[in-house]
Amino acid sequence: MNEPGCSPQGVPRERAYWLRVAGVCVTTAVVLTVLFVASGHTHSIAVTLRHALIQSVIMAGLAATTIPALRRRLEPRGATVQWIVTFPVVIALSAVGSALGCGIITALEGAGREPFWSGFRATLPINTVITLTICTGFTLFESQRRRLAAVTLELRTRELERERDRKMALQAQLASLESRLQPHFLFNTLNAISALIQEDPDQAERTVERLAALLRFSLDAAERGLVPLAHELKIITDYLEIEHTRLAERLAWSVDVASDAAQREVPPLAVQTLVENSVKHAIAPRPGGGRVCVEGRLAGERLVLSVWDDGPGFTDAALRPGHGLESLRQRLAARFGEDAALTIGRRDGGTLVTLSLPAGTAR
């Protein structure tokens, strides 16, 4: 990260500014010397160089202190207005610089008025070209500097978004682990496994394996940006099977996801969060239980996933800070911005929560 008051390369802005001015002075002096010698304006290389240095220092100083501030003030009005206003300013600066330069040269050499005006007429066109060159160079430099600043800002923004998404995934992982490790969940699951050991050892073993897979997937969630939906569905199935072991006939469920949709990627624990919310709040508290349906399909360039349950339902207003769905909505916003949406509605007398994500590429 650049320190305050530094250019993108890390050079202090004041130093970089004067380095550019010095570079312009030297370049202008060299160009003026060549032009003066080529035109036969003077007879001595030493005199020519002295005249060129005086003119270059004056012109570079005027251009470097005037044009950048002018261009920045005119920048919001567009390039056309900038050049319409800048061109007469360049002519004026060239005239002032030429007059100052010739005045100093005349005073140093003790010449009269005629050498002053002849020198002024000779240097004005050259200084105008030099000033326009400085102006154009500054414009290109500022354009590249702004482009570099924009790219740097975009990279930093993406880095912050990735960090925020990682934080959201970690929060989801912790929330998922917390729900798994709640005493009543583990107690009920282990109690169900204990009962199955005598009645159905194979089912008990499968339940232990599903619980282990569920915990392992939760632990790995923070390390995964996106996972194939098929992997997410496997975890959802394990979770529903565990809950079915506990709730028995009180829980009915189905998963209906198109094969092409299953190959797309989703944030880990996204759909599982919706399923868990339905089981925990709509199915388990009711003596008669209920039904959960998971559906998924591709709609053009969108991946649409929904979880329906026949519970009493709720609205967005009922979501408290820290609620699983509210945290999921924040995760989606961190990763996809406005390209993802989580909506809550009603269908067939039950609650329908729908995720709409960019479809991405198949895995």
C-alpha cells in the first residue's frame, strides 16, 4: 500500500513533481539548443546553451505550475472543453515566457530593444510548440496515473470483497458447527444411533458416517469459495437423513434438482442453511411434523434454487440480525453483489425461499 503523499511508485509527490520539472527543463534546453543551432540564431554553442537554459527554465516553470492545475479544474467538463480553454492559455504562457526569457537575456548581455524583439519573434513559436508538448505529455501522464489509480482501487476493492466473503463463509461455518454441536442436536442424534445399534446396526453405522461427513463439510466450508451443487446436495441429503432418523415419520422430504443445475457452483452451506431453517423452525416444533422440498433448475444464465416447507411461514421483517437467512443474504451480497437474490414467499399454503445466482460454468 502506498504511503500518504506518495506517487504510485512510492516516490513522494513533491519530489516526483520537481523531478518532472527538472526533466522538462533539461529536455527543453536540449531541444532549444538544437533548434537555435540549426536555425543559425546564434554563433556560439555556449551562448546558445545559455539562452536555451534560461528559456527552458522559465517555460518549464510556467507550464508545470499552471497547466496541471488548469487541467484538473477543467477535467469534469470533458476533454473538448479542456483543450478549448488550454490552447489560448498555452499561447499566453508562451508569450509571457518568451518575453521574460528574452528580457533576461537582453539584460544580461546589455543589448538594446531590437535584439529583444528579434529574439522574442524567434523563440515564441518554439516555446509554443514546447509548451504544447509539455501540456500533451502532462495530459497523457495524468491519464495513465488515473487509470493506474482506478486499477489499484479495483484490485483493493476485490481484495476486500474476497476477505469479506471469506469472513462470511467463516461465520457460516461457525454457525453451522454451532447448530451441529448444540447439545440437543448431538444428544438426539447419538440417542437415535444408540437405539439403532441393536435394532438396525447398518442404519446406525450410516448415521454415524453422515454425521461425520456433515461435520467435516462444515469445517471445510471456510476454505471453499464455491462448491458444485452436487456436493451441497450430498450434505443436504446426509442432514435430512439424520433428522429423519430422529423425527421418523414426522419428516418427509424430497430433492428434485436437474442434472445440469447440479454441476453448477454455489457458496458452501447456502442451500443447506435454507433446509436447516425449515426443519428447525417449521417441522421439528410441530407434533405432526411436515414436509420439505428442495428444487433446482437453470433459467437461462441463472441458477434458481428453492426450499419449500408446509410450515406457518414468515416474512423478511421476522429476520433478526444474526439469523441464518440474514447471514446467508450478506454472504451472497459479498460474493455476487446485486447479481444474487434471496426471496421469501408463499406457495401451496407453505413457505418458499428462493435463491437466484449467476449460473457460472459447469464443473
